Amino acid sequence: MAGEVVVDALPYFDQGYDDPGVKEAAIALVEEETRRYRPTKNYLDYLPIPIYHAFETEIIKNEMERVQARLPMEMMSMKRYELPVPPAGKMTDVTAWQECVDNSQAQLEHQSLRILNLELMSEYGASAWRSYNTVLTSMIDQAQKHLQELRKKIQEINWQRKTEQTQSGEKLRDLETSWVGLVSKNYEIERACAEIEKEIADEEQKQARKGRKRPHDDS
């Protein structure tokens, strides 16, 4: 039993699936049921309400709006790498020159950090990458092992289903053979009973005729 549906198919035992028209008839039944089927409940009730914008940052949101509006992508700004001098009207302004010097020092510090990061990557990057690859390989091995276990379980279930269906099919075939035999015997018994009843009726008719003839013979 599957809910209120009686599963009476034994695909590992039944024959005739390859007969002409069988596949088409099965597909037609499925399509017909699909057209008239109306779900009585929401099969996603056990899942939490989806939050589609959970990982949507402001940058992603703006980018999606730009793509939807079919606007061109903004070019990367190189202004942060520029070292401008004070404008013409402030060439003698100490404050303006101080801002330029601060900007130059910030740019120099940024480039120094980039060089430091490159040196660290040159020294430790290969080892870190190998370590990452080792972890990734271990994860792949675990996933492959889990996949093999699932495939093994599926195979075991299929073998179990095949064994159970084969045994059930053989039992059904024996029961069908027994049923056919019993029906045949019942038919033979009914036919014999009918013949006996006919013989009894014939004999009764003969006896009745003899009884009617005796008084006439005595006279």
C-alpha cells in the first residue's frame, strides 16, 4: 500500500511490456491522470519560506538593475592611482600642496602593501594552495564514497525488490494454476452432477411410464 493506492504491478516479473501499443497506452494513462490531477496539499510545507534576497548586497542589487535596464558597465576608475598637483589657482597654497602630499603618501603605502602581499604569496602561496587542494581532494573522496554507498543501497533495494517481486509472481502463478485447476474440477463436478440429474430424471420418467402401464396390463 502506498497511501490509498494499491501497488499491484510487478515490473520485474510481469511480461508484455514490450508488446506493441503497451508503452503508448501507459503514456496516455499518465497524461490523462496528469490533466485531471489536482494536488490536495502543498508538498513544500515542510520547507522554510524561501528568502530570495538573503545574499543580495547593495552592489549586486545595483548591478542587476543595470543589467535589467541594459545600461553599459561603468569603466574602472583610475582616479585613485593619480597624483594630481594643486589646481592653477592654488599653486601657492600650502594646504593644497599638503593634500597632494598626503595623497602621494597614501598611494605609496597602498603600493607597499601590494608588494608585501605579493611577497607573502610568493613565499607561502604555493603551500597554502597545496593545502587547499589536499582539503578539496579529501572532500571529493568523501563525496565519492558517499555516492558509492548510495549506489550500493540503491542496488540492494533493486535486488530486494526483484527478489520479492519474483517470489510474489511465482506465488501468484502457482495460485492462478491452482485456481484454474479448481475451476476445472468444479466444472467437471457440475457437469457430472448435471449428467446424474439427467439420468435420475430419465429413470424417474421411465418408472412413471411403467407405473401408468401396469393397470392396463393386469386387465
